Amino acid sequence: MFSFNCFCVPAKMTVEPPSTLERVISPSKPKFPKFRKVNLPFFKKNLQVKDTGNQTSEIPLTFKQNLKEQHFAVAGKQLINREERLFSVKQDGVGSSKSLVEEEEDYEESLRKDFEELLEEVWLTVENSFEVQTENEKEALKQAVLVIQQEEEQDRRWEGVAEKECPPWRPRCCRQTHDSLLQNMVQRRMEEAKLDSNTDIKSSVQKEITGKGKQLKQDLLHIAEHVRSCYPGENVCQLYAKLYHQEFCAKLREITEYGLSDADCSHVLQWVNIHYPSILRRKELNGVIEYEQLEALLPSNTLEPLEEQCLTQIENEVQTWCLNILKEEKAEPELRDGCYFSPLAIDAIECFHGAIKLAQEMLGSCSKPQRITHQIKEFLNSYQDYLKNVTKSNQGNSNAVLKANLLCIRQLREHIRKNQELFPAHIRTDCMDLLTNIRELCHGYFTTSIHKDLKGKYSKLGTREWLKHSERVCGELLDGVETHIQKLTDLDKTCLQELISHLHKEVLAEYVRKTMKKKIKLEDEREQQQAAKALHDNNQKIHTLFTAAGSNLYDLKDVLPRLAEVLIIKDPQFIELELVNLSKSYPDFSEAHVCAWLHLRATLSTSELKMIKKTFSELWEPNTPKATENQEQDPLYSSTDFFSKVLVK
């Protein structure tokens, strides 16, 4: 059986008879521990068969034969065995015979040359790593790597031995040579990388970065697919990634040293935060390259000015887009499915959302691009001014323009609500408040004309005519309201519901305001009961009409019945209690409202009125938002502010 401890005789020495030095070496035992056996799958190939007549015998291949067959690991082990035996003899001493000394020197020189020949083949094979594809090529590279590992182990075994007793070539530092060779290979490949051939890229800077990035990607994928398996027990992919990373870093830092155009700046940031990380995080490289262990492509003092330049560029572009969006909005709105439509919100959302998302990717941060949202606030201010001009101009298409933009307002509100993480809290609040005001502006355009047309019908509320014929008075009012509602059919369904809800609150507020105008006094209990019944009946009709039309303000159904209750309660203390409870449900219900409503009750004495007002004033709490209140609630659908719309003197 072939043993790794066999001693292969150099070509220049004769096998028979054995030399004096060989006779001296043979019985000697090496002073080193036994060399670790390497698991070589090709081991059985390293024997040659010799026919001796009736039987065959297996003869180990010589060093030269193993080298020629690219059995580098076995060849290297043969040389290491020769090295150990030779220098064990030198340590023991071979006497002063001149012939033995000369023969020893010949052995050493022959061994040195064989080592050089072996390593020359090893480095050539390693240098050919980027052409490795076939199984034979992979096997040859693996053999070369095993030689490097064997040499490193042999260097460690010679550590601590006196320099005079060591082979002159130890330590050989093959790992260091290997890593330097890889560094030179990577550097050369990156320097020779072709400029990107994409005709859409005009900038030479962008062509160079893209070309080197593609070379890096191609090479790392090749290493992972074909070379990684040739380095048993090592993660060579991480080593290559580090070397390519160093080269790519150096090129980017060189490019950014003297300033960049806006387009080149954006291209660099895209490679830093998008393209480059995506290459190293590809599934083919997953688990073999740890991207997080690599240093930043650009230092912070280089990266921050680029980020600032990029953000400024995006902000300027967004500002330009916004101006164009508002200019185009001046065109006549179109009808889609019977409803007026404007693309303003869709265009604005695409502009802002796209800009923020792009900045997040290019900067690799979610917080830094938030400053772009300031442009959204500025846009909404300009948008509000534009719609104010529309409402004031009262041109022929104002009605259609405002109906189309009510849908835009809702779409913008929904976008901000669903993407709150994109906005700093104060910007989000400011934007939502602006959109609420803009919606109020548009709603007001429609409701003002409705209230103006209904002025004559409102005037009968809270009068003797109303008290006697409340059903007819209220019916006339609601007939007029319904006529106007039917004219709003060319409005988006959800926007129509919002407008109807707004109108619901305003009509009911005007109803209450008119009854508080001190036009009548309820002289006795019968009239008070009659007024309370009118309030209940009218309330039911108002609530039915508006909810059927689409209003979502269901809570408003309690306002008139609770006011009616105040008219029929006899005990002043219970009146006080009911008024205080009313103010808790509607914090805007003030002392002025109390005075105006109690004016209807002629049966209350002056002292009773003063006591009720005093108690209410003491117990009434100013309208301050509660900590538990939902700050995100749309104020349109809140009934708690109802009495803020009931303006009384």
C-alpha cells in the first residue's frame, strides 16, 4: 500500500546503489509529528500499474508525473516528506565528510527547484480561476488550493525551530501570496472592465460605474458557481467580495472627489444604495457573502453632500411638477361615468409618492426624504389659492371644476392617511388641516347658494306660524333642500355623501339658530309642549331626508329632542342638569346658547333664569380636546362641534 511517508528520489539521483546520504537518511526518524493526512478523492489515480508476468504491482507516481497530471496536493506532500527527512538529517548532523555535505546540498537545491516548479503551477492555476468551468478545471484548482493549505500547515510546523535548522524557504507564506495574487487579479479585471454599452447612458461617469458594477457582478457569480467548491473549509466568496468591494470603493471615491452633475450624483447614490447591495444580496450569493461586514462604499463626509445635492434636485423637480399640475388643472374637467373628474390628485400623488420612494431608495433611508413632504404642504397652499379664485370668479365652469376637485381632495386625504409613515407628524397634521379647509371651501360654494335660496323658508322657523303649522313650514324647507340635492347627481358618490353630511349639519344648525332668534315666547305649558312636539316631528323628517340622501351624521338626530326636553322640564334644577349634560355632549354649547334657548320659556322667573345661567357658567367647561380623543377623526363626521355653527348674539 502506498504511504504518504514514502521518499521520492529526485531525477538527478540514481536509484541503485543507494547513496551514502540515503543510507544515512533511511533509518532516521523525522523530528516532526506525523503530517495530517489529507482526504484526496483522486488518491487511487496516483498509482501506475507494472506488469511482472503472472501478477501486476502498483507503483506510486513520481513527483514529476503527479505534477504533469495536476495531482498538485500529492506532489506537494511528496516534497514535504522529502523536506522533513532531509532537514531531520541536517539537524542530526551528517558528519564532516565532504561528499556527504555536497550530496546534501544537491538534495536541498533539487528540492528547492521542485518546490518552485510546483508553486509556479499552483499560481498559474489560481490565476486561471475566472476561466474555470469544467470538472477537470475545478479539480485542478482544488488541488492548487490544497497545496496552499498544506504549505501553510508546514509553515506552522517549522515555527519555533532555529533559523539555521530550517529550510531556507520557510516560512513560505503561501496564503499571503495567494491573497496578493487574487488582489492583483481583481484589480486588473476591474481596470480592464469595459464601459457599459447602453446607448441610453450618455455620461462617461455613469458608463464607467455601470461597467465596473457589471464586471463585479459577473465575476462574483462565477466565483460562487464554479470556484467556491474548490476551496474546502474556506469562504473564498467573502474574500473576493472584499477585494472587489475595495476596488469599487476606490473608484467611487475617485469619481466623487471633484464634484458631480445632478444626474451623475443620482447615479452614484443609486449604485451605493440600490444596485450594489442588490448584487451582493442575490440569492446565488446568499450565505456566502456577508454584505453587512463590508465597509461603507463612501465615507459620511463624501456621502452627505451627495445626499443633499440629490434631495435638492428632487425638491426642485417636484416643485416644477406641481406648477405644471396646477396649470393643467385650469382645463375643462371631463365627465366619467356621469361624474366630473380631474386627474390632479392622481398626478400629484404619483409625483409626490414616486419622489419620496425614489429618494428613500437612493438615500437608503426613510427619514431623510421626509423633508420632500414640505413640498406637498406648499402645493396644497397653492391648490387652496387656486380653488379660492375659482369660487370667487363664479365662471361658467366653476361648478364643474369644484365638483371634480372634491374627488381630488378626498383622494389626497386618503393617500396621506394610508401613508402616514412618509410624513413627519407636524407636516401630516398641517396637510390634513389644509385639505379640510379646502374641502370646506368647496362645500361652502355649494351650500351658500342653497342657504341663500332657502332664506325665505328659514325665516318662518321659530315664529308663531311655525308653532301652529310646524309640519307645513318644515315640509316646505325640506322640499327646497331636496330640490337642490337632486342637482348634485354629477358628483362622485362618496364626495356626494360628504357634501350631504356637510349640508345636513348646516341646515340643522340654521334651524336651531332661527328658533333661538327670540321671535316668540312660549307663554304656557301648552305652548311649550306644542313646541317640543314640533321639534321632535321636524327632527324626524330632517334626519330621514338627509340620511336617505347619504348623510353619515347619525348622531345629529339627538340635538332637537334634547333641546325639546329643556322646554318641558318644570324643575329649574333639572333644567340646569340637562343643560350641563348637553354641554358635555356638545362642548361648543355655550352660555349664549343657554340664554337664547331659555328665552323661549316665558314661564321662568328672572331669578330662576339667573340661577340657571349662574350654575351653568360654573359647571361649564371650555371646549378643549381630550387626550383620549381620536385626533385622526375627520371633523366632517364629528357632531360634537355642532353648536359652533349655531351663531347667536
